[in-house]
Amino acid sequence: MRLGSGLSLSREPVSLGAVVTAVVDEIEAASPSARIVLKDGANTVGQWDRAKLSRLVMNLLRNAVQYGDPEQAIQVVLDESDGNARLRIENAGDPIPADVLSQIFEPMTRGDADVQRRGTNLGLGLFICRQIVDAHGGNISVRSDATGTHFLVLLPC
């Protein structure tokens, strides 16, 4: 992907709400202690690649479960504005350090040693998320502060 070949998509009419609901169900089955609150404010359908969107949501939610405060629920909010689907995933927990946050969508990027001990990932999940969003012509952003970590995905419908 970094060599410019891009990510191929199999576009079809896809309900983002259905994709997110399926992934939330899968995460909750695999991690029974995870608490995920889905606030679906729109039945947004777009020309997207269902499998790639599923991977996007899975990567973001796995990170929220892995790095978030296990005592707090993860918030997933779907809505639509100006022809864009918006997906927000928010979790409470320690903020991501600024030096990590500035390169979080780069491959092989992980947090400090304590965060790295929590899992054996390679640091590719958020890089893959950015590639999926870019291939769909969208945007992904993150902010992290004392209130938690907030990912926002915008996808043109």
C-alpha cells in the first residue's frame, strides 16, 4: 500500500449501521467484559466495500477495548451530515502521548512500553484504517486528552 498501488475496493450498497452492529456483536462475544454503547442516529447507506469497512470498525473497536478504561463504556456513534457518514468511536482512559498521536496512522507505531505489553500487535491496525478510509475517499482523525480518545471517520456516501 505504501508503494502507491492503493487498496482495491469491491463497492456495493452497504448499510454502515449493519456493519457496525455486526462488529460490535462480534467484539462483545469475544470480549464479554467489554461494554460498547451503540448510538445509531442514521441508517446511512453508501457505495462502500463491506469487508473493508468491517475491518476498519474491528480495528478501531479492538483498540478501544484493548487500551481504554475497562470500567467505562466505549461509545460508538453513527450519524450523517452533508452527504457523509460519520462514525465516532470514543473510549475513556489514559491519553495517547503527543509524540505517538502525531504518527498514530503510520505503520509499526505503538504506544509506550506499558501499552506495548498489553498486546502483541505489530502496530499496523491504525495504518490499515487510514488506508481503508483513504481508498473510500474519506477522512479519519483522532484526538486524545483527559476525557479519553476519540476517533472520527467521515465517509462520503
